[in-house]
Amino acid sequence: MANIILTPDQPKYNGGSWHVEAMENERIVSTGIYYYSQENITTSHLAFRKEVTLDTPDENEWSGDEFDDNEGNETWRWNNRDQEREDDWEAKYDMNILDQPNQEVGAVETKENRAIASPNIFQHRVEPFELIDKSKEGHRKILVFFLCDPSHDIPTTRTIAPQQPEFREEFVQALCDGPIGNLPPELHQEILKRLPPVISKEEALEYRRHLMEERGKATKKTSERLGRSTSYHL
């Protein structure tokens, strides 16, 4: 679940960053978003783009010079020896030869009770919206669903018992009340020993910190490759 709440003090949402969901090892292949509640906000869209492989000519056909762009960044400009080849390239990709290797593929309007599903090969971002009536609050609330590659086993609550200390006693009691409780005591205890250890809230937050650090490094690496801001969510 995710909510964006706007108030008279903060009447505008400036939009999100381009991102894909999670990292490659988490095997998310598709994302579904259900917009279940929306009130007092302007029209917004969910935009999509994809990475493209630049089919640029080889160094024998093109030469280039380094130059500084308006922001002081060093960039490479191709000196095309064949203008017709450049025109063909731009027509093929609908983007300039100096553009970063991302091609926008469209946007879908986000409406209440609308569900949007997309493959996780697309980067996406929420476009800006704001309050219609600036004197009162507004919101957009969503449910997000992730489809993992069914050909790979992903650790989930289906196979891992609750690890919060407050739920462990209840879980163990439920096991004892079931068929396991009819086993000989030594087998019963052996099964309970194989349960994963409990994890405190502090330990869980530490795991989360390490996860965010890992994703931060992956985001930086991907951003350097794509040349624009791209992030991993979740």
C-alpha cells in the first residue's frame, strides 16, 4: 500500500523518479497497481520508458570530439560523415543522437478504480499532480502487487514462518494443536528446533539498512550506465 496525501500547506506532488521494481535477483517480472481511492487532485499519469541499445556506427564511419555541455559536463559529440545515416538513426529510435539511451513509450492516466499492469522491463514514474481545491486536503491511494518469476523459488511467508517474537508463541501453539502435536515428544521438539530464529525489530531494521545500501550501489551503477536518474524501489 502507498498513499500520497496533499494538504493546503503542501498542495503539489512534484512527481517520482524513473525506476524499476527491486533488483534482478528478486525476480520481479511484472507490476500491478490498483488505484482504489482518489480525491481532490488533478489528472496524473504513470509514464513509461525503456532502455535501448544504441546501434551507432563504428569508429570507422564516425569521428567525435569531446565538448562541455551547458552544465559543465564532458560529453561526446559525433561528427557524422554521412548525414543520411544520422537521419536514419533518429528515425529508427525517435530520439537525437546525443540523447541518453532511454526511449519514452507513453503514459497512462491514473484514475480511481483503474488497475495498471506492466512488465518490469520498463522504467516508470509518477507524473506531477496537485490539489484542485487548495483549501482542503486531497489524496491518491494505491495497492501494488508484484509477480515474481514462478520458475525460481523466492523466500516468502508461504515457506518461512513468522519471525517476529510476539507471533512465535502463537505460531508454536498452533503447531502443537495440529497434527504435529500428536507426534512423539522428541520428534515434536526436533521440528520446533528447525524453525527459523526470531528476529527483533532492531535486527530487522539493520537488515533493511543493508538492503537499502545494496540497492543504492545498484542504483548508482545503473544511473551511470543509463546517464540519467534511475532507481530501484521496494
